Amino acid sequence: MNELEQYQERMFEEIRHIDEEGREFWYARELAKALKYTEWRKFEGVIEKAKMACEGSSSKVMDHFGGAAKMVGLGDF
């Protein structure tokens, strides 16, 4: 694994969360920052495309994409 791959792996590990059942998940707003999106509205389109790809693979979107569970403070991101 090269240096860039190691950095990327660390970055995603640092923002990884684990629910009470041991399942890994990431908050979209944290992913957006990690991927250097400066505006939420630009990243929101990426999420919608990912949901369409999920549907296209015959997976249930609700099994992979949760709703807004974490509130963002006024002025954040």
C-alpha cells in the first residue's frame, strides 16, 4: 500500500462510526469534508447518485442510507 492509500484509509477510519449492533457507518457531512467538498449542496448530488446506483444493483436504499440523524449547528458546514 502506498503513502496516499494509507492516508486515505486512515482518513476514513478516523470518521468511521459503529452502531450498537456493530455495523460501520459514516456521516455524510463528515465524508463531504474528508473528500474536500466545500458546499453541502454539491455533495448532496453525490449522495443521490449513490442512492441510484444502490437501487440499480437491486439493493434497498434504506438498508444503506439513513435519514438525517445528526443535527448540524447553525453556521457549520
